[in-house]
Amino acid sequence: IAGTLGALAAAMGKIAQDLVLLSQTEVAEVTTGAGETKGRSSAMPQKRNPTEAAAAAACARLAIAQVPVILAAGIQEHERAAGAWQAEWEAVPQLFRLTAGAVEWVHRALVALRVDAARMRSNLRAAGGMIMAEALMTALAPRVGRPAAYGIVRRVADRVAETGQSFAEAAHADAEIRAALSPQQIAAALDPAGHLGSAGAIIDRALASFRALPPEGGR
């Protein structure tokens, strides 16, 4: 039970930490918290803090810290432990409370989550499109082999860094890439929307599993 709750707390902590990082001023892809005064900094009027995510991350860390205490209580002296079960009495309720707190704070953050799609697109373009270098290499690999594909794309990326042109322009202009891929295939490899892999299927499967759960209180 302690291990399961610890894993759940870690999952909530991961979500919370992602939200904190995505809401940084330099990233600004999401905003958490509804209401005009929600999360407002007391010192900086322009700043909105991801308070729900921060609370979830704190609860998750505190919950995970209880798990070693409970596991260590399994090492007991003969038939009756001295101090181990007394530690359990404190750690087990805390683990339940803190994990529940992490879940609740993540729920509050996600309910009020606002996603800035335009900012996401802007961040994807921030490095001149080079975030799609791996996708281009993967498209080239079946035709020229992975080592050669890696070398070609690395050379193109170096050229982009030196010249400041976009990665897409450099890729379309490269003779070796044009010899292996059509313009349409190059464009498809460089499209971030086509680089989601199995994310959609994984999300659908997770939602289907959730919807198959019995109603609350059903067991």
C-alpha cells in the first residue's frame, strides 16, 4: 500500500512539476489558477504563480518521504518491534493525507488550466526548427542508413547555427537530403504536428481505463 501511494504521489508530482516549468515566464505555455487574484505575486504585480501546482509538488515530496519510513518498519526485533510500529502510526496516515492532497491540488490545477497554443508554436520555432532534427534523421535512416542520416542532419544543423537560416530551408536546400526524400516527405518530417507518435492512442487508452472504473463507492 505504501509503495502504491508513493508511486501515485510521484505521478502527481511529475504533473505538478511539468505545470510549474511550463508556466515559467521564459516558457509561458500554460497558466494555472482561475480568478483575477489567483496566484498573484505579493511583490511583483505582473507575476502569476502556479500555486496549485506548487502545492501539489510539495505534497508529493512529503508523501514520498513517508514511504522509506514504512518500508524500514518491516525490519523488526523478534516478534515485537521497538519503535518501528510507532513510526508507522505517524507515517501511514501522513502518507494517505499527503497523497490525497497531491491529487486534489493537481485536480484543481488541471481544471483551471489554460494552454497558450500560439506560445507553444512560437517556442517550437525558437531554435529555427531544429527541434525536428531527430524526426528528419528518422525519415532519412531507412534510405541511407542511420549513421549516414545522423551525419547529414548534424551537418545541416551546424549550417543553421552558423548562418541563422531556418532548419527547414537548410534541409530543403541540402543535396543529399533531396536525393533521399521528396519535398513533401521533408516537409512532413519537419512538421511538429506529425511528431506525436503514439500519444493519441496512449491518451485514449488511459481515458478508456478511467471510464471503465466502477462509480465512486461502488466497491
